[in-house]
Amino acid sequence: RTVARGDGAGRQGRVGAASTPRARVGGGSSRAAPSGYRRSGGGGASKSQITRRRLLTVLVAVALVVAVVIAGGYLYGLYRFRQIHRTKVGALVPTPAGGPVNILLVGNSCRTCLNGKQTGAFGTAAQAGNGGGSDVVMVLHLDPSTRRATIVSLPRDTFIPIPGTGKLNRINTAFDTGSARLVQAVEQDFGIPINHYAALNFDTFQNVVNNLGGVNMYFPDPVKDRYSGLNIPNAGCHHLNGFQALAVVRSRHLYYYANGQWNYDGLSDISRIARDHEFLRVVASSIKSKALNPVKLDSILSAVLPSLKLDSSFTYNEILHLALTFRTINPGAIPSMTLPVYLGNQAMIYNGVNYGSVVLPLQPTDNATLRSALGLPNPSIAKGTTVQVLNGSGISGQATQVAGQIGALGEHVTNVGNSNVTSSPAETVVYYAPGHQHAAIALENHLSGAVTMGLSTHLPAGTDLRLVTGTYLNVAAPASRTSTAPATSTPTSGGASAPSTSTGSAGGSSSASLPGPLALGAVAPTSPLPPWDPRACPAGMPVTPIG
């Protein structure tokens, strides 16, 4: 029993001896380690380490969420972009890397694009006289380096050479045979490089306004236009739906009620352009304010994009880059102007056809406007450039006199002759051989009056420029000379010109100075609208019903 007790004690003692070290920590102490105690050998982690790890985890999670959101936004934008109708447009100029972008914006008045209900409101192609003309021709200039945006409108009735036809006509008729010809007309006749193209039609415009929930505009006076359907019988801030808004921007025969009677605006397309610019500011500001609402933005995009036409070279990444670059711009403050034109007081008779009221380009104001608004170059004629001068107005001695004047300015005139008188009044045209457009612009800068230019592939060998004189033409005096008073003469019955009998010096004006009634200057961004034109509603003004 004693041995047994001893064995038991021994076993018990051994068990105790074996278990005791496991219970002890650090130097044989049997007390538990205090909370937060750091084990030797790096087996634990401090509070600061744990905090840093948690912060890193949170940052990684946030970065992942941001990446998902950005990727989702990018993919959503790509999905919407693929809904846009893409069209191949010839004659576009590649966008210079990091350089300015010129986008030709076209408001398509295509009647064949409309359904039966819409043609009842806007007329059929047969009634309108065309199936696809352009009511709106604008150039949107975007310069990423300065984050500057500008809009320049080209009046639709501007009478210019139409590329590929050998004839002159209104610029909007260039669109009848497709977008490429309109692009060529803008590039060749105005010297504006076009990088991209965008077009909307009547129905799309209405859908945009309706999906915005309509827009508010202030009408200082009652206005009406039976051609566009505009009818605002009382002044005030009014809410317009898509159809009513379209009637405003299409109005070219506007009457306004003032001083107890209805008065006619009289400036047709020129006034319409000014109203369009104001309306675009209102719509753009409304879109920007609603873009923060994803549901509303989705509704707007779904209404616009399927009917929008873009050139096929306009990539999604390029659009996204422009959108991010100009995201902070105030659309209501974008400068907009109309290219200066000469408004004649008689109908244009061209090749025996009465074209009615047209407008003519006005030099040198046009080129100065384009240089200022679009950053176009101010070229000089290269040494050795040859110029042919032909009388196209029938004014006796005009070609000889003009040849002497531009020769005094340093131009190399090769020969002088006559051209058929194709129009009354006759428009001065500078035709240039391929590769000599800058020389044509430089020659235009010597001239003042109703002057335009166009590409020609049929000039005689060795001739770079052909100047066909018109009814309204003056030549600038050399810098070292003082211009004499304009000589006067009357048009002859034919195109031939008699030997010059003018006694004016080489630096004097040509045979016909620019007559009235109106030479319209550029519409400056800050120029006020006429008192009767609609505009943005003043802050706080209540919206009243129409009628």
C-alpha cells in the first residue's frame, strides 16, 4: 500500500510537474499575460499596425467601388454611343493631335424622314421643294488647349459655288445630295476645316424638348409666324413643348405685336439664327441642370441618340475626352455669332432663273470673323502666284481697272479678259486651283464687297487664281497710298468690257462701290436681341399659360 501510495504520489507529482510549465509564462510565473501584451519574437501586432491594415483594406474597397462605377459609366456611355447612327462623310479633315476641333452641326429639314402626322405639320417633300435641305448650318469650334468653345452660323441662303456642280446656289442646297457636299462647300468656299459632322432632324428636336419636360422662354411681345406654326398671343414667360419650341427655331417670317399693331421682322434667316442661338443656350442649360439626375439623363439620351447622325470617324473615346475637357463650361455663355453677309434689295437672277432673296458673303469682314472665332490663319499670296482677272459684271472697264489695282498690291496678273455675265447682281468669285486656297483667301483680303471663293479644276494651265469681278466690288489701296473716291459707271448690256477710261489711280476703288441697303456685321456674343425676340426667362418670373 505504501508503494502504491508512493507510486500514486509519484505519478501525481509527475503529472503536476509536467503540467506546471505549460501554465507558466515568462520566467516561471503562472499569471496570465495582460491584455495587449506584446509577445517576444514578433508573433503579435500593435494597435497602429492593425489600424493601418484596416485603413488599407477600406482604401482597397473604395478603389474597387470607384473602378466599378467608372467602368460601369464607361460601359453605359459606350452602350448609348452604339445607338447613334453612324454615317460615312467624305472630305473631313483629320483632327490634329491635341488641336482644335471643328464640328459641322446640321439641322436637317428632311421631309421624307417624317411620318404622316409630322408632314401634316411641316409639309411634304413636294410641298417644301426638297427632301433633305439643311435649315441650320453651324460650326462648333472646340479648343482643348484653352477650353474655349465658339459657335459660328452660316446663313442658309448664302449664295456660293456648290462643289461638283459648276454653279452657284444657296448653301443649304449642297445638303440635297448628301452630307459630304455640304462639308466640301464649307471647307472650299469659307476655308473652314471640318473635322466632324453631326445632324438632327425635326422629330428628334421635338423629342429632346419633350423629354426635358419642355422649356421656359420669355416673350416680350406677342409673336406669330404662320409658316412655322408659331403663335404666342400674349407676352410673358411661357412653357413650350417640343412642337412649340420647334416653331420658334424655324421661324423665318416672324411678326411681332408692338405699338398697337403687327410688325414684320424682315430679316428672315438672319433673325432666325439669332433666335436659334438664344434657344440653344436655354436648352443646353436645361440639359446640364438635369444631367445630375440619372433617370432624366437616361431619358434624354434615349430620345436623342437613336436619331442623331455622326460621322463614322468620330470615336467614343474622342467624344469622352471632349466631354471631360469641357465639362465645366457654361453652355449659356458660349459665344455665338453669324457670319456677316450682304443683304441685297433685289432678287438674284442667275443663269436666267429667279432665285428670289439670297444673301452674299461680305469681305473682308467674313475672313476677319473666321480668324477671330475659329483661329483660322491669315495667309499671304506666295511669290509667283498667277492671277487671271475676268469681267463678270458687265461694268465697263472693270476688269482692267481691278487688274491694275491688285497688281499695285504686288499680285502677279497674267491676263485680263471677259466672262459671261451669269447673274444680276453679279457676285465676285475668286476661283483657285487645287492647293492654292490660302492664296485665294489672301486675294480676298484685298477685296471688299460681295466676294466669295471656290475650287476649280478647269483653270488654264499656269493659272493659280481666277478673279471674276462682280457688281459690288472695291479693291483695297496699298498701304503707302491714299484711296481715291470711287469711280462710277453703269453696267453694259453684255459681258465685254471696253478699254478702261477711269482716271483713278492704281490704288483707287474699282468701278462700283458697295451700295445699300444693308451690310450686316457680325452678331457679337453680347449684342442684345431685338426687343421682341424670345429669350431665357428672368429669374423668379412666374410661368403663365399661352393664350
